[in-house]
Amino acid sequence: MRLDKFLKVSRLIKRRTLAKEVSDQGRITINGQQAKASSTVKEGDELTIRFGQKIVTVKVEKLQETSRKEEAAEMYSVIKEERIQETE
């Protein structure tokens, strides 16, 4: 499955256009490798996403073409979540 579609279907990022922008800005890695929106995501992959002041690492549990709100969280599990300290 494409990275941008996975992010939208799993509701990690609300809109696919936003998911595409974030990945094309180089703020997402798959298993430590820089990822683009068109990168392929497989079950077992580890995604690291940088949102503003926070870095979230998740493991892909399963892939679905569509999901309801209740099912979306089952598609991944959060490994760690950390805040980025601002340097002044």
C-alpha cells in the first residue's frame, strides 16, 4: 500500500494531500529509510513520523483499503512518542 494512503486510512494523518506533503518534505522514514508518498508500506514496517514538536514511531500491524473510525487504530501500534526539545 502507498504510504500516503496508509497514513490517511489509519487516520495517523487526516487528509491524503497532507500525508503526501508531510512525506515529500522528508519528515517520515520507513525502517530508517527516507520515505516518499509513493513508498510501499508492508505489515511489520516501522514508521517514524515528525509532527511539529513531536516524533511518533509506529509499527504497521495490518493493511486495509478502507477502515471505520473504530478499526483505524488497529492498523498500527505506537512504539514510542517523544517531544522535541526546542533549542534557544
